[in-house]
Amino acid sequence: MGFIKRGTNMKILFIAPYQPNLIRVRPYQLIRHLSKQGHQITLIFYDSKIDPEVQLQLEKICHQVIGFESSNILSLINVISSLPGKTPLQANYGWVPTMDKTINQLIQNGNFHFDVIHIEHIRAVKYGLSIIKNNSLYPPICWDSVDSITHLFSQASKQHPNRLARFVLKLEVKRTAKFEPETASLFNQVLVTSPTDHQIFLDLLNQNKKQAQITVLPNGVDLEYFMEDESIHREEKTIVISGKMSYHANQKMVLRFVEDILPKVWAIDPEVKLWIVGKDPGEKIRSLAEDQRIEVTGWVADIRPYLQKATLAVAPLAYGAGIQNKILEAQACGTPVITSHSAIQALDVIPGQDLLASDDNDEFANLILDLIVDKEKRTRIGKNGRLYVESNHSWDAVATQLGYLYEALI
């Protein structure tokens, strides 16, 4: 290990459980910046639908891109077939036999000579296990777990709004608590986005008497894409809350804000408006727009205008794992952020300087009201937030760190 000269261009086989794009931002930006640094990427992924425009973007930055469509029926069959066993439903969810066959053919084809294999998320990890099973010789494997699913699901099993989902999540946690450490021990390197997830993995490894190399690789922000636009006038008394609205933690966040915090704000200032920005909002969230002061956008092609126009951004997350990119993207746009303490556990921010944080509904509402009337404070926190992400969350620096980790495996 470690015999490759630092800075050497590498051939990387990158396996993902979805088509990387600006929403699935971590794999997209890692691929983009690794490619920019001279590394040759062969990307293979599955998704329920392949976007041809995104495919063209990926083909411009990758040596080769191979995508497989996976139907909802196939995913359902995968989940049902997992029920009698011990493998987490998440790990079986995206199994596409033709993709597995292609991956092993790529590895066995002597023309490719990959230096390292990158596996993205637990939903693609079964392909890595197949590589180990079906090949006597294969390149070092780096598994980017991103978060500890055990940590995320243990929180969700208590706080998910749906009772059936809570029951399923409790069963899944029992499986992931064994699967994550056992799987991690089989790979050369495992990545997570935060110190909290790092500690969870170490605890699980210790409990299961396993060993693995776990490293924190934080999320980044595209600092050239997300930035303040001084030509755009910020709308007064306007709050933005963003995220993929089909994700249970984001659903709970939005409902908590609208039901428990926003009424306290409106009691003092009824003119405050809210933008709920993100794809796939369910009926309950869409119905919030019955109040004319609330706009539910659904999917938007570009989230930046909402971040750049809003007075402030909020993210009162009750639970979650890893790094919350919604916070970093708002900070990169110079938008002051108010969030919960649990949402910043993975960040090196200084509350009160780089953003504001509270877990108390009354205090959260007061922080909003204070920022709305104090332009100088809004500007100061917005500028400090931008400086924070510039210093700590550049994707180019994150990709460079990942390249060094790859080199150490070879």
C-alpha cells in the first residue's frame, strides 16, 4: 500500500446507487473535481429514470458512463426477498443483476486496470461484496457510507411521523447494526461525512469485534455555483426552507416549523412569508400553501435564486446524520441561517457568529424576528457564513483529500 507517487493520475471505478447530479451532490461533485484533477473515472450506476441531459454532463467529465434503469417493481421484489434474511432492506433495494455482471466483467477485463474502486452508499455496497466474492484479484475498495444508516434509522424509528415506517425502521436498525461493521471490515477504506458518524461506526465495530479503517470526508459546496449575487435584491420578511421533501427528516422539519414555530413569528409579525423549496412534497406539505403567505414550489431547476432572494434560511431539523448541505449552500449564498443544534454537530461553525442555532421553539421564533429587523446582524452572519464554507467546505479540497486516501490504498 502507498507505493503510488502522490499526485499520480488514477483510474477509478465509481459505483453509485443513483445518477449523480446537483441534487445527489456528493458523488457528482467528487467525480467532477477528481476528473478536473486529472483522474480517469469510469462511472456505473442504476436509477429509476436516467436523465439524458445529466448523462451528457457526466459523459463530459468521465472516461465512461454506464447507467442501468431499475424499475420500482424490481426494487419491491428486492425488498420482499430480503425480509426472511438478515441483510438490510437498504442494501438489497437497488440490486440489478445486469449491472453486477457488467461490474465484474469490467474488473476481469485486463484492458481497464483500475487503481481503486469507489462504492457510494449502503444501497450500492452489495456490488462491492460481489466483487470480493467473484474475483480473486481486485483493486482496493473504498466504501463511502456517507452516514451511519444505523444512527440515522435509530433516530427516525422514534421520530418518523408514520407508525408503520417507525416499525419497519426499528427492524432495519437491528440489521444495519450488524451489517455496517461486518461490511466495513471487508473494505480497505470506509468514509463518513461527520465525526458523529465516525464514532458510531467505531462503536459498532467494537460491539461486533470487527476492525476497519474509518475516515471522515466532509461534504463540500460548489463555491463558484453557490454565491451571493449582489444584483439580486433580497425580499423583506421572507424565509426559505429547503430539501428533498420526500425525505422523512425534511418532512418533519417543515411541519415542525410551520406548526410550532411560524405561528409564534406571525403573532408578532403576520407579514412574514415562507418559501418551501424542494422536490416531491407530499399532500400534507402541499396543503400548507392554502395560507397565502406560504409558497410550496416543488422541484425547481435552480435553487440559488430562492437562497439569494430570501431574508434568511431556516433548518430546524429534529434528527439526521452527516452534514446538511442545505445549510452550507445557504451560507455560501451569504444567507443567514437559523438551525437546530443537532444539524450542526458535524460542522465546525461557531453559533452566534457563522449562523444561529436553537432547539427551543420560542427562542427559534425570536431569533427569526430579531434577524428580520436587524439588517446589520443579517449581513454580518451572512458574510461570516460565506467565509466559513470557503475555509472548510471547498469541493476541490475535499476531492484532493479523497485522492490522497485512494493513493494510500494502492
